[in-house]
Amino acid sequence: MSIPSAPAVTSGRKSAARGGRAAGTREQLAPGGSRSAGYFFVALYVLLLLLLGVAPVVYAVYLALSGSGGLTSSFTSAFSDFRFASAFEHILEFMVIWLVSQTFLVVALVLMLHNLSQRVGAAFRFLFYIPGALAGAASVIVWLFMLDPTASPFGFILHWLGYAQFDNTVAPGNLPPIFAIMAFWTGAGGWIVVMYGALNNIPHELLEAAQIDGSNAFQTAMQIKLPLIRKWIVYMLVLSFAGGTQLFVEPTVLGSAALGVGISKYWSPNQLAWFIASEYDNFNEAAALSLVLLVLGLMVAALLVWRGRLFEVE
């Protein structure tokens, strides 16, 4: 009785040995293969970063420091330009309105959506994300109709606010909040999706423990969810600040559409740099302005990363 089973046992041992050797081979090869693939993808990113990120910055530094009047002549000319202060004042006002409203509204919306059912929350996230498909000039064209009291579906609100014509709505004093609304409309949906994903990474056991302890939805959101997505809020602020300083398309297109209002061609620093380079062929001063924006963005990013402890492992 035991003799027929011997070949089966032997073959089973052989197959187990072969399986063990194959598994060992896979365990030995997989780490090296994954590292090679990782190096490959990182190398592609580093190559693109050097070509499209570092190289333009180096060239801008070269242009800014190679002015005809000396190493600092381009920066001196940029700082002494009569349009410099107003351009940065405009962008500062826009950034304050936009970043404060976006941070508050995005966090509030995503915390409310997280308490809804998965199907309802997904529907709302999709609706909020749709305007992101109309970024840039397409978004501004849509807002040209939205801001025209004679054509806008919200014309009654504009009339109630005292704006009877398009020129009244886009008066220079109204531009910072208008651009803030445009930026929120196109960018908030993407950040809501990101924040919602961050909330889904919170352990479910932690939320259940808070409910067992008697925390209501508001207390759970303020005391547990909000602190755990703090780093994502800082990440949003860093990228939003970097993008907001580059405001260009919105004032350019809106200024072209509202010729009678007198919207400046150099309303933002980015517009001013383009105007100086294209109208005066002064690429040195334009490069100096771009470096000022770069340094400003790096300083604010460093401050937010430091104060928000973005890279600390908890």
C-alpha cells in the first residue's frame, strides 16, 4: 500500500523544491528589477526637470545678470519701474482673497462631502471637478458671459449689486475678487478630490472610536479629520501660491474683451514681464522680474513647509 504513494511523495518533494527555488529566484530578482524600473522612471523625470525646469532658470539668471549696465542693472531697472509696485499690489490683493477663500471653502466642502454616502459624495465630486476642464482662456470666455449683466443667467444678481453693463462689472477695482472667483471655480474641484482621498486614508477604526466616545460629526471633523489632513492643506497652499503668482491668461483675455474699461496690459507681474520683453525687447529686465517671482514663491513655500511640518514623519 505504501509503495504506490512513494513516487507521488517524491514528485511532490521535487515540485516543492522547484517551487521553492523559483520563489527564491523571484524574491532575488524582484527587488533588483523593481529598483531598475524605479531608476528608469526617476531618470526620465530628472531629465525633464533639468531640461524644462532647471535650464530655463539658469538661463534666466544669466539674462538677468548680463545686462548692459552691470550685474544688478536689470534688477535695479525692474525695481525702479513705475509699474512694478502696482503689479505686485494687484497680485497680492488677488492672492489674499483667493487663498483664504479657497482654503476655507475647499476644506469645508470636502469635510461635508465625506459625511455623505459614497454615491452622493462621488456625484458631487464629479460636479465640482467639471469646471477644471475649462481652465485657461476657455474659462475666461465663459466668465465673459457670466459677468455681462445683459447675457448672464445671474444678471439679476449683478443688477442688484448695481452693475448694469459689462464695463461696470469688470471695473479695475473689481478685478482681484473676479480673478479669485475664476481661480476658485477652475481649481477647487481638483483639490476637493485630493482632500477627499486624504480623508479616506484615515483609519476607519479611529473614526468609529470617536463615535463611540460620543463625538458628533462636527467634533469629529474639527478634532480628528482636520488635523490629519493638515499637510495636504499646506501642500495645496504651496502649489496654489506658486500658480497664483503666474496669473497671466485671465487679465490678458479680460483686458482684450473690455477695451473701454482700461484694464492695464501689465496688471500682474507676469504680464509686466511679458510686456517688457515683447514691447521693449528687454529680456534682461523681464528675466529679473521672473526671478523675483521665483524667489518669492520659494520663500513662501519654505515658510509653509517649515511651519506646516510638511516633510516630518509622524
